[in-house]
Amino acid sequence: MSTSLDKLTIKGFKSIDELVDFELKALNLIIGANGAGKSNFISFFKMLRALIDGHLNRYIRDSGGASDLMFNGLKVTKRMHFKANFGVRGFRFDLVATPKNACAIENEARFYENSGWWPLGDNDQGISNMVQEVKNKDRDGIYSKPVLEAIASWQIYHFHDTSATAAMRGYEIVQDNRVLRTDAANIAAFLLHLKQQNLGAYVDIVNAVSMVIPFFDDFILEPRQSGAKTEVNLSWRQKGSDYPMQPYHLSDGSIRFICLATALLQPNPPSTIIIDEPELGLHPAAIAMLAELIEVASTSTQVVVATQSPALVDHFALEHIIVANRENGRSIFKRLDEKDFSVWLEQYSVGELWTKNVIAGGPTYE
């Protein structure tokens, strides 16, 4: 398994007042009511990825500014603190608001087990000094590079937009095939590349899709010339027919499952895959297959899934489940322990315990 995130600390970020050394495993399902903080937990990954990509203040701007990111605003929270542990390595930093409602980085540091925490200083432009250290090929960059590469590979998949104009239903240049984009805009090019370079992985994806869409036979990934560009789209074939079906012939649930299967069965996955509400629009049989794909993916990479589906949760052990709740306006996260529910599990499934609020993850009224 590639470098994964073992523990994280988040303080003063959105609805998360304080989360200290919270353990993440290979497989993590976050459940909870609307507004409990699941999306804010996912936002941590988006923020850290933006920092590493050099787009932190764009992320801050698009999120409404620093004051909107700080727990209960600037009057309550003066700085946000983050720490991430990756085995023997670690990375930490604070974010403070600037007069322009952007963020400056303070107290940035990297960790290596043999040398402890090494200060990297501050940056009032919101640019990571750790990233600069690696880019400049500083001799100490060898300690930072594995962490940097792990975070830079994270993919936060969000396949909610399956409308007629969604990018996943359109044409994309065949060269855009290195990684599956977060909205699957390049899924046809990505699948074409797999078919040409890793047929086994491609066949696994086709087989998974066929289990959920019985009339689906195979993709028709035939590039076309459009001026100087070579493009491809997600055409496909039905069983018993040679008529080329187009992406708009796929239902929302069908094309969303194709994207999910491709993300979870890709042969060279990112260090961590994060998916927000993958169950949207899926038939119960598709949810069962999705659970199997999540299990398979977690054997080769770290998977973090935020879900509101008891049907999906039913397929996993309690040790994989993290419950998000709101207490006094704060998001609280707790990993479940099977021994606390052993008697209940003799008669009920995990999803049923959640529905009955035995596993506390429903709406709370403050």
C-alpha cells in the first residue's frame, strides 16, 4: 500500500473545533446526519491538497474567505491548526487570517522519526515552504518528498453532476489520461488508456459494470478528429446489438456507477481515495457491488467514504465506521467498537442499528 494518512489533527476548521490525533485506517466510512460535519471532514483533504498544489488562497476564496473557514468565525478562532502523520513522517502548520481575508501559513514543520519536528518557518502568501523545499531540490527535501507526493496524489471524487451537460458525458482529448479527474471529466480517455496499457484492469471494470447494468456489453472507445485534437467519448454497446449507444443513453445511476467502478478499480490508485456520498442514485444491487469495490480498493490504497446510506453501511464491519455528530455546535467524530454493540448485532445489521439510532448518527437538536 502506498503512503497513507495514519493520524490527523484539526483545530478550529469549519465546524471542527478540536480533533486530535484521530486515527485513520485503510477503510473509513463516515456516517452522520445532515450538518453533522461529514463534508467538513472531507474539506480537510481538499484544503490540504490545495495547499500542496499551490492553490490554497484560491480554495480560501472559493470557500468564502478565511473568516468563513474558522470555527465560529474570527472572534472565536484566531488560527486553524493542522497536523498529518504518515507512518514515520509528519507535516503540520497553522493558518491565520490576513487583512484581505486570505490565509498566511505559520509554524509550518515536517517530522521524521529520527530527527523529530523540523521548523520550516512562516509564509504570508499562503505558499507551503515544504513544497518549495522539494521544488528547489534542497538536500532536506528527501524527508518531505514522500509526504508531498502522498498528498499530491489524493483524489477527492465527486460524481454528483451526471446531467446532460456533465463533462463525463462529453468528449475529451485522448491525452488527458494520466489520472481520473475528480469529476470524471476524462473518463473516456482514461478508460481508453487502460484498455491499451492495462487490459486486465479494464476488463475488471467492464465486468463490474456488467454486474450492475446487465444489458451493458462493453465500451466503444473510438477516437475522432476534431480539428487538431483527437477526442473520445463514453460510447458503449448493448448485449446482442452492434448499435453504438451514446453517453446520453446512460441513466444517471448507470454513468455514476461506471465512474465509481473506474475510480475504485484503477490499477495505480492514489495514496488516498476520498468519495462523498457515492450511493446517490444507485439501485440496492448496485450499492452491494459498490461496497465490494470499496473493500477491494482498500487492500491497495486508503479509502475514505462519507455516506448517508444504511444499505451501504450494512456491508461493513463496525471497526470501519466513523460516526459524526454535533455536540454544542461542534462536530465530534468517533470510531465504533464492535464490542460495544455485540448484543445488538445478534439481531440487527449495522445499517439497522444506525436507522434505529442505537448507533448515534441521526439528527440532534441543540
